[in-house]
Amino acid sequence: MHLCRALFLVGINFWLIACSKGPEPTPFGGKHLHGVWVRDDSQIWIVGDEGRILHSKDDGGNWEQQKSGTWNALELIYGDAVDLWTVGVRGTILHSVDSGHTWQIQASGTPRALYSLCGGVAHLWAVGRGGTILYSQDGGRRWQQQTSRTKEALYSVYATDAKVWVVGDRGTILHSSDWGRNWQARASGVVDCLRCVYNSGRHLWAAGFGGVILHSADDGEHWQTQDSGTRQSLCSIYSNGTGIWAAGSGGVVLHSTDDGEHWELQSTGTARNLQEIRGSGFHLWAVGYAATILYSADGGQNWEPKNSRIVLF
């Protein structure tokens, strides 16, 4: 009797272990991707969980993992013709001048998560939790805190010369016209979390939770709500000068050709959350949860997955 009971308990134990196993791993370990940067059409960088940095030199045909030197989640990647920067949790800032072959950790001076970065070597900003705004005049070798006068989390920054805009929790919009020496709050008219801000010519957009899209045509002095047609949260905005796109949760991508007066829902073929959309002309890239990488060669009319050939080490 005791032997039968023991065998029964062993069987139950193996059954529970088998049932507790997770699903088979997906490409990139099923981890989330948070940011994408495009250079010269064919070169693409993507960052995500566990310090992952992916790079493609052939328009997404093949991907290789670059050594970031960190396990911290990376939230955004940004660059210019030579430099690349990426930011993430625990105050992480990485910099590369050789297309990501090597990455150097920069001392941010803060333990707070950083979500966005924008600028250039001479003037560079990074923003994050607790109202954090960091500023560098030497490509990130030295960072200094700027006074934001808010404790809200700041999720996105966009800079055009001396003019800088930042958005964050509870409808926060900040603006500086003097390289961030002084920051002024702007009335957004919403209490929703704003996840992204983008400038194109004289137009500004901010978007966030619940499908909210705000538009300004006067340097952010006044903001008007635009009808996005969705309640999905929007995490990223990109414009090529003639069209504008917004991407967010549930695989949503919106497109407008009239400065946001009307938004059209584009079919991406995924319901996974999209964290960022970027591109070059009408060649668009979107990345998101569960290692989602999408590509469109026609301004978002058609999307295809591009994560089938990822080499990890």
C-alpha cells in the first residue's frame, strides 16, 4: 500500500512539473523590443529587454546581436551619421561610434530609468522617471541634471536646435527654448499619460494612453485634441515630412496625410503591442512585444514580419 501511494505521488509530481512548463521559446527568447533606429535605409538597430541590441546591414534580411555589456532593459536607440546612443533602466546610457560593433557605458549620474534621448553631440538630452532631464554638450561623456520642476515620469523628448519638448505622465508637457536652461509647463488639456512627442516643420504631436493624440501648430503654446479613432494606447510617432504614423498597443498603426486631421488604421497583421515606429521615407519599421519586428516598403499599406533570421549568442 505504501509503495503504491509513493508511486502515485511521484506520478502526480511529474504531471505537475510537465504542466508548469512554459511555451516553447520564440525568436529572441520572446523578449520585448522597445526601440528602433534606421540609418541609410539598409542599416537598422533594435534594442530591448536584457540589454539586447540587434543590427541588420541588409534591410532586415539577417540580424546579429551586438554586445551591449549590460543586462538592463534598453528603452530607446537614437543616432546620427556617426554616433549611436541607447538608454534604459537604472540610468543606463550606452554610446557607439562604430555602428555598434563596440558600446561604451556612459555615467549618467542617476539610478532612475531613462526612456528617451534626442539631440546631437553638441546638445543631447535624456529623460526618465521622477522628472529626470539630463543634458550633455560633449556627446554624453559628461551629463548634468536640468531642473524640470516636476516629479512625473517623462517618457519622450524631441529637440530642434535650442527648442526642446518633453512629455510624460498626467498629461505633462514641458518646453524649453534655451537649450533646457529653463523649462516651462504647457497646458495639454488632458490627464492621460503621454508616451511620445514628435516635431515636423511647424507641427508638433504628442500621443499616449487611450488613443489620445494632441497637435500644436504654434511651437507647443496651444494643443488641440485630434480624433485618432482608437482607444489603444499610442507609444510612438514618426513623420517623413509628407505623412505621419503612430503606433501602439494591440498592433495598432495609424497614418495621416493631412497633419492629423484624419487618421487611417493600417493593418499590421499582429495584435502584439508595438513600442516604436521609425523609418526612412516610406520604408517603415515597427518593433514591440514578443520580439515583434515589422517592415513596410510602402508607407504602411502592407507589413511583413522580419524576425525570422536572428542570430543570438
